[in-house]
Amino acid sequence: MPKTLLSIGHGFSAQALAPLLLSEGWRVIATTRTAEKAEALANTGVEPIIWPGTPLPLDEATHLLTSVAPGKGGDPVLVEASDALRAAKHLEWVGYLSTTGVYGDHQGGWVDETAALTPATKRGQARVTAEAAWADLGLPLHIFRLAGIYGPGRGPFEKIRRGTARRVIKENQVFSRIHVDDIAQVLQASIHRPNPGAIYNVCDDNPAPPQEVLAYAADLLGLPRPPEVPFETADMTPMARSFYSDSKRVRNDKIKTELGVKLIHPTYQAGLGALLETEKSD
């Protein structure tokens, strides 16, 4: 059987991994929800399947990556396929994309993979439950706790250009971030160096207050810095506001020492600069 990745919930991060594996001669099967998205995936060399609605082809996979977030009823993949997964002893590597939100609030302090899981939001609590449920399956599981993701088409530039960006100010608020290219290379490195049971924080070297990142992005564009707005009075969706309940700096030493990863974009400054250069060249 050729090396085959089954990517469930084939989103932004998994789509960055797929070309790395395809270039190595892998087969990549990916789930998507619509025929339109399936056609777009097929054009990239990925074999799409519509899911939910089609049984997951676990018997065709040597490796499995799930990017599906838990919902009100739990993890949708486990709800549908936990028995089949438990029986899939042939899988060589299983990856679960989680979030650094499982650590909760540390008032700007540092956390690593050994920190207690004290999520401050319902989303974070659901992730802790899902991580444990995946671990209970007895598969060669690797958990990746992702910081705030950015990349092509998913950055601050458009809001700044439209004039809709705001620098929300909350004292001692710090976030960690990660460029999608670095998520992809971490996953690829783990696939090549499997260590069942491992947990990795996936973030860059430079956690920073969100207002600093927006100011830097505006400076890159040569546009005025977005206005500052106090967190208490900022017009934000409940989802956006909930992100501000966590403040922490996330350590990434393990992806470097264990997986040998050298970050492509070690800081948000490097990552945003690269995004802008890519825009200019397109």
C-alpha cells in the first residue's frame, strides 16, 4: 500500500500539508462537504470524498489527520466512526489538530506542553474532552496545539486597507501565532519522525499583544495605524471577545528539539513581510 493520508475536515492547515506529501509521492484523500469544493481539491491532486455522507475509507489510509473541531454533540468524527477508528490498528500515524486554548489564561505567562489544562472557554473545554477521547482509541496519536493561525488570505492586511481594523487594547493581553506554512512543516516532520503519544505546541518565537501586530501590518502597508479601542467598549462578536479571555506566551521548544523544525517564519514580522511579498508577486 502506498503511503496514504486521509485528511478529515481538510481545512486551511491540512491544505498546506497536502502539497508537501504529494511532492513525496504520497496519496492524499481528503473530506469536504460540497461537490464544488471537491472539484477544487481534485484539481490540486487530492482525492476528495464528500463527508459526512460517505463512509470514511480508513482501510485505504496509512496515516490520518483530523482537523474537525468538536461541536455541541462532541467530536463529529468520533460520533460517527469511533468503533471503526478503534479497530484501525494498521494506521501508522494519527494527527489531531487542537488549540493552545486548552491551557486557558496564564495572565501573559509562559506555558509548555506540560502545563495544566485549565481552559477558560467552552471551546477550550470541548478541545480537552476531544483530545482525551482521541487518546482513548489506542491509536498512534500525535496532538498538535495550534496558536492563532495566519497565512495567505488570512491576515490583517485587508481589514487595514478597508479601514475596518481596530487595535483592541486590553492590559497584559498577549497571543501566540503561527504561519500556516510552519504548521505544514511541523506535521510533515512528525509524520517522518512518529512518536505516538506526543503533544506539540505549534507557534512562533514571538508572542505579542494583538495591537502591536496590527500596527506593524499597517506600517508595512504604509497606511495609518488602526485606532485604539479599549477592550471594555470595543464592538466585538462574542466569539472574538472570548479570545481575549486567554493571555499567555506559548513555548515551542519541542518542535525544534524533537522534530528538528526550523521555523520558516519565526516571528510575526517575518510572516507578515512574506505575505505582503507574495501578494506583490501574484
